[in-house]
Amino acid sequence: MPETEWDPRQVAWMLALEAYEAGLCQRCGEPLEISTAPANDFNNIFGTGVYLPVPNHPAQCHCCAALQRSERDTAALNPQFPAAMIHAVRLMPRR
């Protein structure tokens, strides 16, 4: 009989991770319970918290910028589904 890939403890850890990640915003990674609470709404003058920009941010991720340039420059190759194109960039020495 083949050995299972994960033991019950590992399966429990992965299920716990899945449950934890399901409770996070897919964009910012903040817990949905906090980030969607009316008490933290910027427009709620009676709220108890507010999300504000961090000083000295945003910072540009140069890798993400290169990916966006690649997406922009190759969008015409697949005009029907440009988001389906897979892009890759790598850090190279400047010449």
C-alpha cells in the first residue's frame, strides 16, 4: 500500500491554513473581520478606527513595474484575452 503524502497532523495544519486564508482580504491581506467592519470605515464619523496611508508609501516595486510594462507591450498579441498571457521578468545586471 502506498504511503500517504501527508500525515493527519499535516492535513490538519493545511486545513487550518486554508480557513485562516479564507478570512483574509485577497488584495491587502488584512483580516476581513477587521477590514470590513463598519467601525473601521473611513466615511463612518462614529467609527473607532480608520485605515490611513503609511508615511513614505507607496513605494514602487520595480519587479511589478517590469511585469506591467511587459503586459502593456504584449497586449496586442492576444487582444481577446490579454490577461491570459503569462509574463516573467528577472533581475539582470545593468549594462
